[in-house]
Amino acid sequence: MLKIIYKIRYFFERYGFFVSSRIADRIGIRVKSIRLFFIYLSFATLGMGFALYLTLAFWLRLKDLVYTKRTSVFDL
């Protein structure tokens, strides 16, 4: 079982982490800059999703406060 995990890890280290160095070689910039860009991009997209969630939760709560259902006509 442990041997399979090491094979999977080796596969991703060999082929998955080589992507940023190939992109950097093709563009002509440092690998560190590409890796930092991917890290910042992942934080930005996570933050935007969370901000969108909070905004929608606020609007739904506001809608529930404004539009309340009345059970009958005599509740006015």
C-alpha cells in the first residue's frame, strides 16, 4: 500500500511540479515568480468566493427582513 502512495507521489512530483518551470522557461522569467503568481491567484479566487457568499447571505437576510409573510389579513 505504501509503495503505491510513493508511486503516485513520484508521478505528481515528476510531471505536475514541472509545469511552472516549463512555463517560466517559455516566457523567460524566474520560476519563483510563476509559483508566487499561482499562490496569489488561488488566494484571490478563494477570497472572492467567500466574499460572494457573504454578500448573498446579507441580501437574503435583508430580503427576509423586508418581505415578511403575514398569516392573515387581520395581522396588519
